Amino acid sequence: MEKKRTGRRGLSLILALAVMITTIFCVQVPANAATIHSTRVTAAVQASGNIALRIRWNKVSSAQGYVIYRRESVKKSWKRLRVVNRNTSSYLDRNLISGKPYQYAVRAYRKENGKYVYSMYTPVIGATRPLKTKVSVKAVSGNRVNVTWTRVTRCDGYYVYRRGAGEKWKRIATVSRTTRSLADTTVSGNTLYRYCIRAYKRGGSVNYLAPMAESRVIRTPVVSSGSHSKFNSSQLEVMKKILYAVETGGQVYGNQVYNDFTEAYTNSSAEHAITIGAGQWYATEAQRLLKMIHDKYPSIWSRYDGQYNNIKKNLLWNDVVNKNWSTYKLTQSSYYKQTGKPKTTDDWKIYRIKLLIGCSAGRKCQDQLMKEQIQEYENEVRKLGVTEAKAVGMLINVRHQGGYGAVTRILNKTKKPVTLDSIYAALKTDTGNQVGAYKTRQQKVYTWLKSYMK
């Protein structure tokens, strides 16, 4: 009898131990906890105001709720803002400071065996919008309007817009946060204009705009009889094709290479920075082009200046905003030149520049920048008293190649009246400098102006 009891007692202990082990494993490794721990919640900015930001995030099916965090910079610790239920997927953060960046993160959680288990997270950087500025305008002449505005604290810069009668708003400039005025010399005489200024604050890769601050409507004076009308759209297009052709188009009218990259000192010992694009934008002009692409097409910029082969995101943009572009140099490695595959950090920056200026967005920005520069140069030339369209075109070519000083030098050599033929005759006598040395270029431009400029 005693042996039977002992055997039964031993069997009971074995069964109890098996049940205990099964229970322990079931408690320690719950399926939901493992699932939520490996899940990622990604936050995004849904809306931004002057003193509030709304964020949203993806829902997690196994979550019992979400914890929302905020910090004001990467140097500061996260602050828990709110715990919300599992049905919530957005949060409005109020009473913030205008024109200020904030970073948010959201973690899903659920309670397992008395303990909270949290998900992974991907944070997002946003910014509240700056406050509205005040704008003043003054028509100085038929060719110039001065625009001024009041300072907005904590902004990163200002967008300047203009609208003519019956036209849509057009951005005409992007200026730094320290700039408070702009001289618009691209206006026409006896024309109604209204201006608008919007401060912006950068949050991550997005510029958050202040409310529109509009000026009063202003009419420019009638242009004096000594001045003449500006290029029409067809003449602008001809001038663009000419400059593209002589810069990167192999001196073939209508040709261009949009993704051209030229290292410093390649064209001249006086060129201390890189040159890019179909119009051969040099130094700060190259910076201006890249900023235009970034501001007009932020998603495209993010795609091409993203993370490649562990090369950090915004590698190029950090240089655009922080480097001195009057002496900005990048050197291609011999491996990159031979294979087309980037190897060094400089290679990767050049690679990204080529992607950005060669894509559809980059080509559009180059065309826009070229037309803007042609109009700027045209204003300079016409103020010197040149009126014939073809003569203006030849001096725009000189301005683009050699600067404003070259224009005045050639004009001083030109016999009156100032025409395309008299300017070309003066160019033939110009020697010992960048403009005078390019005889074939000047002959090509002269021929194309004769043929295409109507």
C-alpha cells in the first residue's frame, strides 16, 4: 500500500510541475507583447498654426493606447504630453510659441502581466508658423518699386510675392531673415502692382509660412521717353537658348546640358568655386539655383538628398545653408570620373547635385532662373541707355559672361548709335580678358541675334 501511495504522490508532483512550467512560459512570452514591441509608430505633422501643431500617427491594432512626447531640440529630453486611448490617431498641441521648431514622438503600449510594453517610434520635426509682418511699398520710377516690411521674430527668412492686375501671385524673391527690403527692378511703367510678404520657419524639410501680409495697390509711373519696352516672352526664350548654347550646348542654338558640373578653376584661374547647370551658374549663383529647387520642390529634394549607402540625409543641403559659396569647391575622385560611381564625400555631394539639377524639377528651376537673370541683366543694360532689342541681347551675353564691368567697358568702345553691329565691332577690338578672348562665342551670339531676335 505504501509503495502505491508513494507512486501516486510522485505522479501528482510531476503533473503539477508540468502545469506550472506551461503557465510560466505562457505568462512570460505573451504574443501581443512581442508584436507591439516590434511595431513602429511613425509621427507626422498634420497641421500647423501660429501657436499650435497637430500631429497624426499610424494606428497599431494590438495597442491599448498611445503616449505622446515632445521636445524643443535634440539637445533636450523628451517630455510626456498625453496618454490617449487606442482609437485616437491625432493630437493637437496648443499654447506653443510662434515661429519655433518642435519634435514629436508617439509610442503605442499595452499592459501585459502587470507591466507596460511599448512600441518603437519614428519622430517628426515640425514648426509653428511665424507671425504676420507689415508691408510698405513705394514706386520710385517706372522701372523700380521699393518694398519694405517689419521684422518677424524667430523666422528663417521671407518669401516676396508680386501680382499685377488680373494676374496670379508670383514669388519673385526668397531673402534671409535679416533682410527687410527689396528693390524690384523687373516692373513695367504705368502698371498696377500689389506685393505680399510671408515669413517662414523651417521645421525638418518643410518651410512653414506665416499668414499673407499684402501691401496696398501701387501704380508705377509712366516710363520716360528715353526708356523702351522690355523683352516679350518670345525674345526671352531666344535669349535663354542663346546663353544655354554658348555655355553648355556646344555652341549649337537650342542645345543645353542641364546636369553639367564643373570644378573650381576649370574655366578660369579666377573661378574659385564650382559651376553647375545649363547656364553655368557659378559660386553664389549655383547656391541660388539649389535653394530654388529646395524651396519649390521640397519632396524632390528630400528624395535626392536622402540617405544613400549610409551617407547621411541633407548632406548637400547642410552645405547650401552653411558654407561660403563664393569659394565652395568639390573635387571628384578619379574612381568617380572613371566609373560614375561616387566614393568619397565630395563624390556623393556632386552626385546629388547632378541628380537635382538634371531632374524635371531642376530643369524647370534652371529655366526660371535663367529668365529671371536675363530680366535682371536687361534692366541694367536699358538703364545705360541701350534700346535696340538685339543690342540689348548682345550686352546681356557680355554681362552673363564677364559681369557688369565688361558691359560698361564694351559700351565705352562702342560707336554711336548703339546697335548690334556697333557693339559687335567693339567686341572685336576687346582683348586680354575673358570676354574679348572668346571670339567664336561672340560671333555665334551675333549670328543668332540676327537670325532669331525679332
